[in-house]
Amino acid sequence: MQLIGAFTALVTPFSNGQVDEERYRAFIEWQIEQGINGVVPCGTTGESATLSPAEHEKVIAICIDQVKKRVPVIAGAGSNSTAESIHLAAFAKKAGADAALLITPYYNKPTQEGLVAHFKAIAKEVSMPMVVYNVPGRTGVNVQPATMARLYKEIPEVIGAKEATADLTQISAILELCDDKFLLLSGDDFTVLPTIAVGGRGVISVVSNLVPKAFSQLCHFALQGDYAKARKLHYQMQPLCRACFLETNPIPVKLALAAMGKMEPELRLPLVPLSQENNQKLLATLKEAGLL
């Protein structure tokens, strides 16, 4: 399967402290019906950091089962522990994921050489397509363009990256150093269009949880070179992008989905509901967008 277009970083629904399988399956089905190009379970937006190992595997297995190969599934399998990343990637492969999304080790703050060693160790144990997830704002470490090129050239399993820096200079440098087969996906909803304009292939999106059809269309038009239509969608969705990052992701997007009737507004500590002021701003934006 081609990993091109709009991929939703799926929110994980909870009910009474447990993964809400019924709502999760229905939500995945709705995403596919709306024309999303692929889905990503157990990313940051799916609150993967607070899922138990058993829950992590359950969420991935449910997603793969519900999708039934209709669209690609990029399973979140990263950790700050290399050994845990290997375990999660092995499960993702066994469960039938099309690729693994592997975040750079957070908190440890490895050197660039440490990053290379980390991904080589995973690939040595689990041979499957891998997407490097670079999000310095969460992890405290940035994969430099030269390092990303090394990962791509020295590890056959590395097929691309989710680049969440929103730094078009860095994105351009990565694409300059890699060949045109490298799949660079934006990890920032605000910069999907300019990322595609310089050679990116799509997005792993938070906001597409709310508007999968619009994000899929934006990517389609941009990839086809129809920038007039792509720009119209880009600016149309900027208010939703701002609303979904009023506070820490995935707080706003999960509460937005609850307001839309897709799931319960249940978060896991240390995440807490939006402030009253920001909740009012979120609801107003959803109404303006015709989602309520």
C-alpha cells in the first residue's frame, strides 16, 4: 500500500477507564467512509503514553481488524526504550500493520549517533516498513537532516518520516538529501500544504479526526498540483487547526469529537479537560465549521 495522502492520528476513546472498543470501531469506520487515506493508532493523539502494554496491543489489533486492509495502517510502536520499541514493532508486524511509526526516544535525549543506533537495533530485530517520527517539541531531541538521510540510506526498513517540526527549511533539507522515494509526511496540521509543495507526500493529522474528507481532499489537490483548490481548503481549516491546539493535544480534539457525538469526553491523567474559556472557543469554532 502507498503511504500517501491524509492519515489520521486516531484518538483512542475511553469509557469508565477502559478502551471503548465499540466507539473506536465505529469511529474508524466513519473515517474510512469519509475517504481518509490511512489511519495511525497509538500515536501521541491516541494517548499512547498512558496505555498499558496490553491496551496498546489491543488498540492496534482492533484497528487492523476493523480496517481489513481497506486503507494502510501505520501502527504507533515507539518508546524511549529501544527494547520496548522492538517489542511493540514486533507486535505491530505480527498483527498485520502496514508500517510502524517510531518516535525518537524521549526524555533520554540521545545524540545523533544514538538515534541511528536506536533505529538500527529495531530494524535488526523487526524487518518491516518504518516511519521515523520526529517531534522535538515532545521529545527534546531533533533528528537533523543529515541524520534522517543516514537512517534512510543505511536502514532499508526506514521508508520515510513524520516530520513534526513545522520547519520548512529542515523539511526541504531532508528532501534534498534523500531521493524522491522518501515518504515525508507532515506531522503539523498548519503546514500540510507547504510541506507537499516542497516534496512531501501528505500528513499524519490531528485535525483530520474531525474533518477526514477535507484533509484527504487537500492532500489530493496539492499532490495533483491544483493549488487553487488546495489553498482554499488550507485556509478553510486554519481555524480548526488553531482550535485543536488551544491546549495540549489531544485534549481539544477529543473534546471536539465528544461534542460531535463520536465518543465520551474521557481523558487520562495527567491530561485534564479544557479551561472554560478555551472550551467556549473550541465549541464556537466547531459551530462556525458546521460540525455541531
